[in-house]
Amino acid sequence: DGGITQSPKYLFRKEGQNVTLSCEQNLNHDAMYWYRQDPGQGLRLIYYSQIVNDFQKGDIAEGYSVSREKKESFPLTVTSAQKNPTAFYLCASSIGGNIQYFGAGTRLSVL
Amino acid sequence: GIQVEQSPPDLILQEGANSTLRCNFSDSVNNLQWFHQNPWGQLINLFYIPSGTKQNGRLSATTVATERYSLLYISSSQTTDSGVYFCAPRMDSSYKLIFGSGTRLLVRP
């Protein structure tokens, strides 16, 4: 089945630890995105990538890093510099600037 | 940047009722998507509607880009319609979707 796969579904981070969230798509989409959702809020853009080996900061990029070495994959690392990482993280992809499709999300909590 | 306001913030309906959700945006947009977020957090695409009207079963949407608003109509609501509805316009020359705070809908049996 074509789609966007995020893993893991749940993730726990210890103090001072970096953690990486996986996002893989087999839709042959060129653009990929990471959003953060806090309880009761809308989504905010962290990073996005329009093509392989290129990415741009979104509105809340501080404390996060990404890479785009393959078209299918866009992993997000939550670094220890992100002081409030507890949130729901959603990955999306699209063909150009057209319809964005979302994965099922990863819930990150701090131990 | 562009501001997106959704109303009402919360809505409770009896099963079978109709409703209209509104999305106002502060700048010209290139396109607009409506999503339904289910209780498990999954975002489901409802409409991609930069302008005009579209219908899909009991749901329909209208965007009037020149007046900077979009409407989502839900007819004959069902309990499975419960969740949060988001509109997300995209600005000209940008890939970014800008999300509103959503409308939280609860449909009671």
C-alpha cells in the first residue's frame, strides 16, 4: 500500500538525549514536511524539504535537525537543545506544493 | 505572516444535525486544505479547495478566495464525524500550510 510511515508511534526521551523520529514515504513525492502539534493546538511547521539534499527551516526549527539523503526518507532529530519536546509529531509529503498527505504521527514524551 | 481563524472553536451536535464550520484567513492564498483529525491523531484529507465548491458525500466545502474565507458543511452528522477539523491555507509561492486552531466537534448519539 502506498503511504507515509512514521515510527515509532510512541517515544520517550531522557534528559540531555537526542532522539530521531523516522518518516518514510513510497508515494514518489518530492516534498516532505515535519509538523509539531501541542495539545489543543493546530500544527506548526518545523522543517520542510522540496528536493533531495535540500531543506528549509519552518516556523519552529530551533532544537531540531533533519536530513534528506533519499527521496523516500526525511528523519527528524529532536536534540537536547529542544527544552520542551513533549508533543505529537506529524510528517507529511506532497508533489510540489499540492495536496499534503500525513502519516499517523509519533508521540514524544520526556522521562 | 498569514493569520487563520476558525469558528466556532467547539461544537456539540445531536446525531443527524447539520453544521457549518468557518475558516477566515488574512492574506491571499494559493490553495486550501480541510482536514479531519480523528481521536487517534490521524489527519485525514477532506478537501483540496483553492476556490469554488466541492462535495463528497455528506460533506461539502466552499472557498471564496477573494473574500478570504472557506466553509465546511457537514450534513446529517454521525458520531464518527467527531474530532477536530482544521483548515490550512497555503500562501502564494510557498509550500507551507498554515493551520488554524481547529474546530472541535462532538456528535452525540
